[in-house]
Amino acid sequence: MADGHNTPADRHSHHFNVRFKDNGTEEYTIYCDQPRTVLEAIKSSKRYNEQNFTDENIVILLRKTDRECAVATHFPCSCLEDGALLIISSKPQKVEEIPKNSSETVHPRSRYSVFYIESQGGKNTKTKQILRNNAIKQFTYLCVYGEKGMTVEECLKRDGRFIDDLADFKLSDSKNHDRFTEHTQKVDNLHEKEFKICLPLNKNTQSTSDTQVLKVAKQRGTSVKTLLDKSDTEEVYEMLRQQFPNLKDLMESRFPGDSYEEAVNLRRENFGKIQKSFSEVHRVKKLLELGKSVCKVVVENVCEGTGFVLFDNLILTNAHLFKDCVEGENLQEGINVFALFNYDDPEPRRNCSCFTVKNTFIDFTDCLDYAVLELNPEGRGKGATRAPEELWSSASEW
């Protein structure tokens, strides 16, 4: 006869199944006897711990009978149906910003409202970045949850997969695109509904000039150097930023709030401590001068392309230049990359400036075909396998 006492296991007992994307059709059953996040529950699996995943890079696909959707790592296990199937994979770049309060109490299912947001945005989002990592656009829906009483904006900020500065957005009903829910509304009545994120017309995600990351890019059919010589600098920069809205939004999303300015200040401080590099004044002067020109990016013995100075010692170029030369976030061992400036000079062998490129990419995205490289500040030819003059001769033949 029952003694009338309920243990935690009595109050919370269910199971779900996990499949690892790189492991065929094998499924592992997770028996959950306490309220926790899905990631905390999955980590009880020995198979998961053999994967060596990074939490922020994980993608969890929830397969349901009527839809497939990606859930956050901090999704409450209590919101999973008994016997649900989760498919786990990992991306090379951050997918989710893990919230600081991810260890907060997980409540019973009745305390939550769970709704779905389409990964492809609605009105005025075609040229805007709304997700932290576009890799999850392969899934139709992102499953979002919130305790009843929370606003839509609070839920999306905590979710971690959306960019930090969505600002004045609204949700359009997927079944009636003319019906909207504002970001200030509570989520209590959104349970099991489907939406698209919509942004205001001509929304400017650039809050201040201090967070402008993309400074120099290529104007189609026009030399950046020529434009800078003939036009007002700020006007040209604005034209260039409009050319690459997705890249601009992506780069800004990596530096929420004032963290970009802090990162730039830290970078300046670190460079000042490097005795073997340029002095600060000489380096800034040199790079500002180089910033008015495009550069030739040479992947030694492979191919060449064009690059552009972003800021400091970072350059932007195409990702396809490094096809079959990349391992994770690094260049393969033995691959040398150089940046040649002033290569359009009538006497390139005498006046060309050659910089080596660091092994690790600052940013690399195949789908948008761009890569951000960091130049070694030591200058001409240091660490190169051949002299700059020989490199120029070889590059000009490709």
C-alpha cells in the first residue's frame, strides 16, 4: 500500500531518444528522473561525452510527427513528449549564446508556452541578419519557449540563437501574414503557434559609429582607392556597408553592446606590448595608408584573389580561395598565405608590401563566401618560404 509520499522521481519521470548525426541510425534512450535542460539530460549519456562537443556549437533537432525544429540546449526537458527523438550535431562556429541563468529551475510543462519561429524571416529581413549562425536556416523552425508572463522579446533574448539587437521586431502569424504580435506582448497565448520575425522598414541596426566594423569593401566596378581619393570618406563607407549588409550585421552581432569598443581597445593595448612588431604610431600610419588600396591575397602554389582592409590588421577576402586548405578554423599545415599591397604600382617588385597571414581565421563562412584574415604585423616577408620578389613573380603568373 502506498505510503502517501511522492519522491522527485515520481513527480518527474519520462524518457526520450537521442541520435547523433554522424552515427547513422543508432538511437540512445535517455531516462529522465528530474527536471533539467535537455542538454543536462543528454550529458548523462556516455555516447555524448565521447563526442567532445562545445555547448555553444551544438544544434539539437527535435523530430516531431508534424514538423522538425531546432531547440535550444537549455530547452526544458519537461516540454518534451515521452519518447521524443532528438538529433544532435555540431557546427564549427557558435550557434547559441548560452544564457547566464541557464541553470535556473526547470518547471512543469504547464508553466511554459512553447511556440515556433520560422528560420527564414518575414518582412524586411532579406538583407538583415536575424540568427547568430545562418547554418541553422537548414531547419524550417526554431522552437522557442518561455515561462508564462514573459514577453516575446525576453524569450528571444534568452534563447541565444537570435542576434542581440533585434530591437523593434514583431511576429507575423505564419497562417495569416497580416496578423502580428508585437515583441512587448506576453507569450501566454502563443503556445503551439507558428510565426515569422518581421523588422521595421529601413531598420538601422547600426546604433553608433563606434560599432561600425566593416570599414572598407569593394564597390562593384569601381576601385576603392579611386573612390577614397575622390569622395567624402564617410559617404563612401556608407555605400560600402550597404553592399554587404549580411556581413556587417554578422560582425556586429559578435560584439554586443559596448564589447566591440572594448575588443578594439584591448587589441590596441596588446599590440603596444609586442616589441617585435611595428611601433603603434608607425603601424597605424602604415595600415591607414594601406587601407586605401585593395590587396592581392596569394594562397601559395594554389590560387590568388583580392582582399580589402577592414580595420587595424584585418582583411576581408573570399572563402573559396581556401577550398580544401581549411581544417576547422585554421589553415592546413604547410599552407602559406600572403597579402600584397601596392601591387598595382608600375614597379611592384620594388614598392610592393608583403605581409604574411596568421594561421587562424578571425571569421570564415562558406555560405556567404567570405573570410576574415589577420595579418602578421612584422611586415614584409617574415615567415615566408620565399622572398616577396619571388612571390610576386609567381603570383603574377597565376
